[in-house]
Amino acid sequence: MSQPRRKPKLSSEFIPDDVVFDILTRFPVKSLIRFRCVSKSYNSTITSPIFITKHFNLNQANNHNGYLLYSIDPISRPPLGRFSDREICAVVCNSDRTLTEISRFQIPFPRVKVVGFCNGIFCLYNYRDDTIYLWNQCIKKSKMLATTALTFKTRDAHFNHGLAYHSQNNDFKILRIIWCYGTSTVLPEAAVYTLSTDSWRRVVIPVGSLTQSIHSIPASTDFIFFNGALHCIANTTRGDSFILCFDVNDERFREILLPANRLLFKQLVVFKGSLALVGLAGVLNEEGYICHIWVMRQYGVVESWTRRTVPVNNLEGFSGCTTC
């Protein structure tokens, strides 16, 4: 009597490793987390820096108009409410200019401020105990950073932070700057944290070599990452503003001039793949304002700043930005 025919066993042993690698990069993060339990080889592949970079680049190339991340403050909104315990909501921008919520999650630490987001990693800062965290919400992992000697010196001191991805070394860096208001004798100081070494080192802010006489960075402002550098609006001693840049590769500070403007509540964003300045120009009517969006069409070229005007109603403040 003939034996019943056996069903072929599906196994990655019959599939070349490079094919398995390519297939896995197409799956969403939640599926990849489950796949790590399949075997040691799967876990090793999915957690490797090469795979993570390939998966991120593929997701960046997806055919959508961008994502928007914004925080949801509690019902009780005290001053500086964004320091409160809260949720983060992620929405996708549709081609018809509508938004679809795709995820909502709780920040796992109390009294923290989101000071940076880059390549799926959040940088969180607890202003009460001066603690910085890196948090990957997708894999539910976080890391409290090593302490730095760059700490509070006076009650008038405050910090600005920025999170960046160093593509050449496949590494993350955090820039930290301290300012002391009320004195002209104490110069600003800066330090850079590198994730791969879990260590800080000081860097020099070339106050004397910048063409703009830097005075301070607003306390509520943090750096955004774009084109391999961190960017932040800084104030001059004359009361003007410019963009202070920190190149992640050579770790040097540079400057970009802003267009002539009289904007209120100015904020840097990444708009449709370009560096942009957003702010309010003045009262439009009893219920609304005019929002100006200055887009730098050619990065680093001051003459390429182009203005767009958008009417907005019932605006309480900027809470996020998007590429749509």
C-alpha cells in the first residue's frame, strides 16, 4: 500500500538568506517584534543595524504624504502644559489633505518633555531631575542616559536639546546646550552624547567666529534634525534672530540667516522635504491670524527663502508639524 504523500515543510532553510532578509524588511514593526521569537537567526537579523537601517529607508520611501506626531495634554492644562503626563498621537496625511489616526500611546515617564524625534526614536527630558531618556515606542524599550558635567549652575540657567542620526556611523547623537540668563560673563556651553559609547564630551560654541552675535536660545525651543544637522532659532544681542546649526558629522556650529520678518511664535519645521520657518504675522480678523510659512527651497542659500501665507482660526499654539 502506498504511503500518504507528505506535505512539504516550509522552512527558511530552502530560501536564501538574502531573500529572507528582503522579505522581512517589508513587514511592519509590530510583526517584526513577533518574528524575533521564531528563531535565534531571525532575532539576530531583525535586531542588526543593517536590517534596521534598510527597514527604515524602505518605510521612508512609502507612498504617503507624511506623518504628524502631536501630544495630547491632560484636561488640566497648567502653564507649560507640555511638561505634563500625556499621550502621543500619530496620524498619516492622506492625499485628500485629511488625517487618519493610526496610533496612540502613553509616554512611559512622568513630567517629561519631548525634545527630539528622529528615525523612530524619541528623546525625552525630565526638567525636575535633569534626566534624559531615549525611547523606542515600537519595541517598548528605553534608556536613561549617562549623566554629564554640563548641569545647572544658577536658577537662571536652562537647557536646549536636539536628537540627531549620524548616518556615516549608524549612530545617534544628542546635543545639549546650557544658557545662563542675567549675566554676560558666563558664556553658553555645549556637550554631545554618542549612543554607541554611552558618553558625553564637551564641544565649543564659537561665539566669536559667528557673524551673528549670539545672545541666547528661547527656553521653550529645541533643535530639529534636517540634512545631517541640528537647527534651532537663536537670538542675537541686537534682538534679531537667526538659525544656529550643528553639523552632526564634523560637530561644528554654523549659522543660517533668516528672511526679514516680524513673526510671532516662530518655529522651525521640516516642510515637504525643506527647512521652513513658521510663525504668526498678525491679526487677520477677530477670530483668526495669518500664518506665514517661509520655505528654504535650496538648503543653505539665504536667497531661496520663499513665503507662503495661510489663514488660521482659533490658534492656541503650534503643537507639531508634518510634511503634508
